[in-house]
Amino acid sequence: MCAHGHPTTDMDALYDLSQLLETGLDRETLAVLIGLTEQGVNPEALAAVVKELRRESAALRAAEAEAAEAEGGS
């Protein structure tokens, strides 16, 4: 960002848009996804993969929390 709060690069602008849309993507992940789309990967397929990875991550965290509670309750 420049001193006036305007994006200084395309990536800054894309990241700002990502934040406004509350995607939850960090700059590094966003850059990887943009790079993949520039290489010809279908953006809708990438979105589906990101959603599935988030679901699986949440399920793993929930399972770990349940296991920790079960160990603590024994």
C-alpha cells in the first residue's frame, strides 16, 4: 500500500478484494491460487479444492479436540 492507502501492485489489489470478500486466504495462498489459474487451472475447481480442504481441516480439529477431551476425562 502506498501512503494514501491505495494498492501499489496487482497483488495488493487482489488481496484487498480477497479481504473485502472475507475469503480467509492469506497472501501466500492467494498468490499460489492466482499462479495456478494463470497456468490454466480451472478457478472453480480450485475453489472446490479449497472448500474441501477447509472442511477436512475442521473435521480433523474437531476429532482432535474430542480425543483430547476423552483423554482428559479418563
